[in-house]
Amino acid sequence: RSKDAGGGTFHCYEPQLHVDAEERRVLELALRQALNNNEMHLHYQPVVDARTGALTGFEALLRWTHPQFGAIPPTKFVPLAEETHMIAPIGEWVLRSACAEAARWDDPVRVAVNVSPEQLYNPAFVTVVASALANSGLPAERLELEVTESVFMREGTCAVRVLEKILDMGVRLSLDDFGTGYSSLGYLSRTRFSSIKIDRSFVTQAAGGAPEAVAIIRAVVALAGSLGMATTAEGVETEDEHVMVQQLGCTKVQGYYFGRPLPVAEARTIASRGRRAAA
Ligand code: C2E
Ligand code: MG
Ligand code: MG
Ligand code: MG
């Protein structure tokens, strides 16, 4: 009987593997059609000044709604797009759309766009950025590109040179999800980042009373400050978390407490309120 049970377990396992590979294949095919079928759109999440609460910009976040499968989270399809080399055309679409949208806002706040390492390993990306700015009329200073530490992990790529050329245009650069990768402080002094985004995991742990997380935020804020960089606390969900990161000296905050990622029209309304209130 135990032999049977073992066999049963084995047979039970195989179809599971098959389903995963099948799901991936189906998803990959669907992803290839997604842009052409207008299934992708962007949401915009507010980023605010930690002290004044004033809007400083929005982060563009990619959304994919498939007619049959429904909403598929970026944590699921972005890695797939990276593995299958589809991130270049998708990322270009994100960049062009975000620049065009930001150019329409009444408030001249910044728009932040996430960029995958793969995009920076191609020198043609410099031209894509220049063209997105030229076509939209968005001043370079209003565009911020978010990259993660993983960009610097691979040896012998042109990523640093590509970033340099983009920085020379006047575009800003921020280091996303700081502290989650294999941090090396070397490139922080070599690449001109405007800001460091402190990953949500530290904010959550610090608010939960973890002294190590508090110490890490404090250290990152001090490091960024001495290098002339701003710090953005990611994933601030409560007033307590806001007070905490503000007291720790973070210069900007982003999270559900200030606003979820919003559809285009809602972001556009918020990006016009400041101007009207000030007028
Ligand atoms: P990210 O760049 O670190 O973006 C922040 C993520 O945290 C977003 O998840 C956002 O919705 C979420 N978030 C913001 N505030 C809070 C909060 O208070 N609580 C919680 N629990 N979550 C919060 P999202 O939109 O699911 O995106 C996940 C990741 O997918 C992004 O992380 C980014 O790495 C990637 N991604 C999204 N859009 C793009 C894109 O256009 N291109 C590339 N290459 N990656 C993208
Ligand atoms: Mg980001
Ligand atoms: Mg982030
Ligand atoms: Mg993050």
C-alpha cells in the first residue's frame, strides 16, 4: 500500500508541473499580444514631500488587464517580460505614455518610470528616452527613471554609460527598492542618483518596532543626505508610519496612506489641484 501511495504522490506531482509550464506558455503568448490589443495601461501613484505633504510627483505603474484572465499583477508579468525580451517594447511604451501624460498635467511635478536592467543593456535606450522627451515636450528635469541595484550586478554591460548619457540630458535617477538587493555602496558614489527609495519592507518592520529596521533607515537617510540625495520611504500605509519616517528624516513619502496608484484621469485631477489652490 505504501508503494501505491508513493506512486500516487508522483502522479499527482507531474500534472502540477505541466500546469505551471502551460500557464507560462499561455501567459507568454498573451503578453505578446497585450500592447497591440490595448490591454496595458498605467496607474499613477502620488509621491509627496514628507514634511509639507505637498505633491512632488507620481510614479507610473504598469497594469495589464487580459480579457479572459483579468488583472495580472506586474510582479507576475514584468519578470516574464524580462525573461522573454518583451520588456524593451513594453518599457518603451511605458516611457512614451508616461512622458505624454505628465506633459498634460497643470502642475509641473515629476513623473517616475521604472526601468528594467535589460533596457539599460541596450545603448539604443538613450535614443528612446530622448525621443520620448522630444515627442511629448516634457522637460527632461521632470522625468525620473527608477532603477534597482540589480542593474549593476552584471559585469561588462553598458548600463553605467547609458545612465551617464541619460543623466547628461537632465533626467533624474533614483535607486528603487534600496536594501533588498546585494547592495554595494561603490556605485552610489559613481552614479549620480537624485534619490534613494527605501523599500517598503524596512518601513513595515520599523513601524512594527524592529530596532534593526529603524537603524537601517537612519543610516540610509544619513548616507543619502551626505551624498546630496533625497530619500523616499516606500509603502507608507498609516499615519504612524508617516510620522516615523518623517522623524527619521526621509524627505519624500509614497504609499497607500497618501494615495493608491490611480487611473490616469484621477491623477490628472490631483496634478491640477495644487496649481488651482495656489492660484
Ligand atoms: P516598485 O517600483 O517598487 O513600485 C512600488 C510598488 O509598491 C507598486 O506595486 C505599488 O502599487 C506598491 N505600493 C505602493 N504603496 C504601497 C503601500 O502603501 N502598501 C503596499 N502594500 N504596496 C504599495 P505594483 O504596482 O504591483 O508594482 C510592483 C513592481 O512591478 C514595481 O515595484 C516595479 O518593480 C514593477 N513595475 C511596475 N511597473 C513597471 C514598469 O512600467 N516597468 C518595469 N520595468 N517594472 C514595473
Ligand atoms: Mg519603482
Ligand atoms: Mg520601489
Ligand atoms: Mg518596492
